[in-house]
Amino acid sequence: MDKLLTVLQETGIPYAYDHFSEGEAPEPPFVCYLFFGSNNFAADGHVYYKINEVHVELYTDCKDLSVERTLEDALDQHGIFYEKSEVWIESEKLYEVLYAFDEEAD
């Protein structure tokens, strides 16, 4: 998790775990990150290698390739391989660009 927080700090984009408190969300762009699940390696009822599935969600009110590039460059610099997808959230009037990847648990 320390690696992820370093990446997010380097971007300069405001971020929070899972969500911002009611009324405290900054103007877009901003990031929410969460540990979506796990992809642990286990055998015989014992976890040998703990892996978290991480989601980093970039929210913008318009398509902003420069902000995406900023986040992607930071992920790339730290050797984080990610899958990327995008969706328009009509109810929020925001784009969500999702970066999903596995990270070794602390």
C-alpha cells in the first residue's frame, strides 16, 4: 500500500480511500482507490502469498487525456502493470477511468 500512496501523492491529484465524505469531494479531477478483493496464492488451507486486487478510479467531468497520462506515467514509473477501462456515470455527470491491478499485500 505504501507504493500506491507514493504513486498517488506524486500525481498531485486529490485522492481518498473508497470515497470522499459527504460535501468534501474536491472538484474533478480526483481519485478514489480501494482494495477490491484478493488473488492470494494458497495451498492446503494456508495462504503463502497475499495479493490485493486494487482499483484506482480517476474521476473527471470531461475526457482529460493529460490527467490520465499523469496517473499512468506515475504507475509506469513504479512498475505497476494495470488494466484500464472507462465508463460515463450519467447520474454523477462524471467519467470514471478505472485502473485495476494486483499488489502484494504488506
